[in-house]
Amino acid sequence: MKDVKQIISECQNETVSELVQVLGIENTVRLIETFGGSQLYIPRLEMLTKNEYRNSMIYTDCMNGMSYRAVAGKYGLSEMAIRKIIRSKTEK
């Protein structure tokens, strides 16, 4: 019987082949074991950095005394979203 690494390395699935090229066999196996069968959204890098910058600005505005309501209006988010961002920044 073939082992998992051999099966993956011989796999004809285009997505799996691309994962092996980018991540290598070991990490592809780990990814499949962890997320196999589920849909996974991977944001673009510029969105990660853009949101992190925005969240830092939100945190700064709140720490400088702006109300959650004012910050929410400024960034087009709900007050609940602002509270969540502030909580995530203070829990680090």
C-alpha cells in the first residue's frame, strides 16, 4: 500500500500539485490533514497589511478619545466591529 506522501506526490489534482510546488510534500500533507474537505479563504497579502494598518488607526483614534460611534462612522464599520478590533489589539 502506498503511503500518503507518495499518493500526494503522484496526485493529478491541479490544486494539490500547486500546493506541493509551493509548500512541499510535508506541509501539503499537514494542510490537507487540517483543512481537507473544507473551503479555505486565503486573503491577498495587500488586504492583510491594509486591514492591519486600518485597525491600528482605529485603535489610535479610540485611545485618543474618539467615541466608538465616531470611529465607526469614520471607517464605515459598526460599533461592534470597532469594539472587536479594540479588544483584539488589547489582548495581544
